[in-house]
Amino acid sequence: MVLDLVIIGLAINAGPLHNSAFILLLSAPRGVRKGLAFVLAWLGCLVLVLAAVILLTGGKPPAPRSAPSTAALALKLALGIGMVVYAERKRRRGSRPRRSPKWLSRLDNASPWTAAGLGVVLQPWGLVAAGAATVVQAHLSSIGSYVALFVFCLLATSGLLAMLLYATFRPAAARARLGALRDWTESHQDQAIVTLSLLAGLWLVAKSLYQLV
């Protein structure tokens, strides 16, 4: 479970779309407040998903080869295949000049509530579902197991937290450096999506097939 959650958490953290939106929020008036709302909503979603899984399973994995166990593995396999197919289709199309979505230009006037809503909507829900399916199969009988869940949430949120803290304590420097980071992210967005989707997808497919067989 630990290795799976680390890989999934890092993949969630590196997603280009939510990072670009978050940088725009931080650059807007009262950006720190909006960024905090985004992070709290983002982290709250992860915690609620994990809590729901733990309540459903009681912290005990379903019996091997049982219907719930097979369903969890089948979900991870389907998500992995979907990511690989998506990455390959996007790679074949190649990088194309893209316009930023219109809603990104409106983030200057976004309220903290809107920022919180974006923290929910911009979650990479496919990866979050893969993380939840991994927790279904986990035996949460020790403090170490819950530490692993905490590390997963922290990894998935670490980039956002780092940018938020930087903007809070070094606002002038953060404005320039985060702007440069956003420009780089947008110019490499297609490559980042292809790489993340392919690597995460292949890992999920390989691990799920191994456990199913």
C-alpha cells in the first residue's frame, strides 16, 4: 500500500492544471486567503474520501478473490488503462498552441468560496479514485498504516502548501517566481500530462494485473 500511495500522491501533486490555477489565485488580490481556501478544500476532499473508505471497510481489507477485492483491483486496472490510452492519444496528437481557458482569466475576481470550489473541482479524480481503491485493500491495524495515509495526503498537497507558504512569507519574490513557474508549466503542460498519465497508468495496470493473477 505504501509504495502505491506514494506514487499516486506524487502524481496528484504534479498535475499541471490545478497548479496553474492555484498560482493565479495566489497572484490575485487577497491571494493568500484564496489560496488557503483552495488548499483546505483540496485537503478536505482527500480526507473525506479516505474516511469514507475506512468507514466502509472498517480498516480491514476484503478477503482475497472476493467480489469487493476483485472490484477494487478491476477499478484500478480500468483507471490505469484509461490513463495509458489517454496519454497515448494525447502524445499522437502532439503539442498544439493552446489558449488558456477563459475561466482562468477570471480568477482575479474569484471569492474564497469560488477558490474552495476549484479546490474540489480541480482534483485529479481518477488518481484520487486509484488511491481510494488502494486503501480498500489495506489493513489499517497499526499507527504506521495511518501515517501512510497522512503521508499520502501530504504528498498530494505538498506543492500547494509550499507555494502558499512562499507567497505568505515572501510575497514579492513569490510573485515573480511563481509567475515564471506558471509560464513554464503552461508551455510544458501537454508533455507533463502525457508523462504523468503514462507512468501512473502503467504502474496501476502492472500492479493490478499482478494482484489479479
